[in-house]
Amino acid sequence: TYLCLIFDKKICFKRQGKRKIVSKIVHIGNGAGFSGDRFDAAQALVQHLKSCDGPRYLMFEVLAERTIASAQKAKAANPEAGFSPYLDHYVTDILGDIQQAGITLVSNMGAANPEAAARRIHELAAEQGLKPFKIAVLAGDDVREYLDDDALLAAETMEGTSLAGRTICSANVYLGGRHVAAALATGADIVLVGRTTDSALVLGPLIHEFGWAEDELDKLAAGTICGHLLECGGQVSGTYFADPGFKDVPDLAHVGFPVTEVTADGSFVITKPEGTGGLISPATVTEQLLYEMHDPSRYLVPDVTADVTQMTVTQDASNRIRVAGVKGSLPPETLKITVCVEGGWLAEAEMSYCGANGLARAELAGHVVKTRMAESGCNQEIRMDVFGAYSALDGGILTDERRASLRFDDDYRLRLSLVSETRATAQKLHDELQSLYCSGPAAGGGFRGSVTEQMSSASVLMPRAAIEPHVSVRDVPAG
């Protein structure tokens, strides 16, 4: 640790041919792994980064495949909406610290409206009496700005499903790390993006700091895998790893989110702030590495194809894992677009039945609702679960042996659900179960239900030439 610290504080310049190479360590922490992740996780990361020398970055990764579709709907209703609804929660308490310490923030909290997100951060900074940040946004991921809806609906999907005849909610292409690096090259204190690969939020800063060229494929692949390990926040620190008695993780309530230390050759260390809970070990790193990785020899992103089959994971010290040996090859010729379309309405309704003969009363309630739905003309499948006895996950079948093992006087909760093309049908299921408060089997209670709009998604591939001419970086000045 001492040698590493001395090296970190000393920035050396070496010559290799005509190229000057800077030996330094880039520190990147991730304060969120999904929309709604812990709002206070970044505070320990900021304090950790403040103690580091060299370039320091804080990222927030908050976009899922369908999150951006919801953001597009919000933007359509209000031109100043459409960015992460949790933006204020994540950044308000850290803006002063990152400005004072010179920590650069990179995030996809821009979602469907990065420019509005930038304006909101300017407002928050002004409210705190901070000087204006230089904020750059990355535009061009929303392909509906330049591609025709009909072409997207007619395109062959990677999943083999058809989009024909559907109504598009959103269509966003996954941009890569070099586009994020272009935004950082403006001298921005904060970079906000919409849809990029999650790993681009790490690879972009590394390309910017180390000047990695497009043909330095091993380094680009290493930066991609570094981003992949960080992208889910606390998962690599043991949160999703935890399984008491089998895979124990200390102080799960106060898990330290990950921070990486990256050198110019692409090797890196994954660690976490001192004094925080959680665990970073070869096992937690390996589990996160395999997350969403279909082919370990061909992990495809816009900048490179990464191969982790020769990767090494070494424990340097407690909660310090060194990663090296990632290989890279040419990136794919196409870019992936996630298309979200309207998917009908989901109805969910629940009622509890407890005490003597509770299971029989719960099952009778379900059959009453299903009968009345069928008589009203509903021919859609209604899923029925009786929690405490069986669920659709095990086929919705209660064997005689299983039934005989259940208690006669236990608590059972009935859940009915369906997805309908119309809100009216979905609402009817909700209302039918609610009516059993007085019109159903004895002693039903604790009703809870909802009707929510649904979206479906599929992926299509497009040539780079159809996308990249439309990608741009914009500065958003304070008002």
C-alpha cells in the first residue's frame, strides 16, 4: 500500500518512441447501480476520492433497459422532465465536495433529457451558492430523432420477436466510451449522458486520461471490464453476493460501494472506502464479472470486443482485488438499439385469508373472480398464486402430498394478475377481487391492488454509419 501511494503521488513521464506516456493512477468510484439505489452510498466514495491524488471520477449508473422509456413519457408530458427522478437525491449533498476537490461526475442520470438534467444541477448549485459547473451532455442516442419509426418496427430483432404494428415508446442506441471521452475533452466538470453502455461511464474517463487509441484493443477491453465490474454498484462489494451461512458478508447495512484504481496499461484494482461494510473478494468479483456475460471470449461493446478467458483475479490485500490479463479484439460493426413499445396494462390484486380453513377460502376467492372475469368476456390467462401454499413459479400446482403437509389454520395470501391490451379489463380484475371484501368467502382482508401501464422491449442492430454522424457533445451553460 505504501509503495502504491508513493507511486500515485508521483506522476512520471517516460518516452517510448515518439509518444509520451503518463504514468498515473485514475480513481473512479460508482455511487449507484440502478435507479433508486442507495442515495447515501456516494458520500463515503467522495470522502475516499478526496484523499486520492491524480484524476478522480464519480459515476452514477441508473438506467435499465426500460427506465429510459418511462423517462421519454415523462419528457412528453413536461419538456423539463425526463431525467432521473432521483437526481436531486444523489447529487444535492455532494455537489460542494466534488467542486472543492475537483472530482469529475459522469452519469447517465440524463436519461431521456440530459440537457434538462444539466439545468437542474445548475439550479441546485446556485441554491447552495456554488460557482457554476461546466456541464457537457452527450446527444444522439435517441435514434427517433433521425431514424424512421417504421424502419425500427420492421427491423429484425435479436430476440426473434416482431415489433410490427406496435407503438414505440423509446428507441435508444448504446453509445460507447469514446463518445463519453469526447464530452470530457471539453473540460467538463460534469458529463451527463442518456443511453450508453454502462461500462462506458468508466471507459470514457480512462480513454480521456490515458489517451488510449482505437487500436489499443487490450487496454480498451480492460477498461470495459473495469466498468462492467463497477456498473452495478454494491454488487461487487458483496450485496447481491450475500447468502447467510454460505457466503457471509460483514455489515451489509453499511456496504461500501466500489472504487477502482486504474493504470495506463489497463490493469486495475477494485476496492472500497475504508471503514465501510461489505466484501470485495475474488468470489464477489467473479460473480459480478459473469453477470450479463453471454460469451466470456466475446463481450461486445461499441469500442471493443473483450475476452476475459485469460483474465487473472488476485487478492492484493483485504478488500483489494487486482485484475489483469483482459484481451481485446475489433469491435462489432453494428450498434445495438433497445426499442421499447407499449405492452398493455398489468393488473395485480391480493387478498389475505387466515385462520381455520384459510387455504380453501383463498382458493374459492380466486375461482370466484376467474369465473366472473370469464363471464364478462375476458379470455386472457389469469395468473393465480396462493402464497404460503403454491405459486405460478412452481406451475401453480398443489399436489396432494404438499396439500397434506400444509396447516389447516395458517395464513394464506391470494394474488391474481393479468396483462391486458385494455386498461378496462385490467381494472376489472382489480375491482372483482376488491369486491370480495363483502361478496366473497369469509374473513378476507388486507386487499391491495394496482393497475400499471406496461412496456415491452426488443433489440435491433444498425450499422454504425446510420448512428455516429448524429452523435454530438453540447455544453449546457448556467442560466
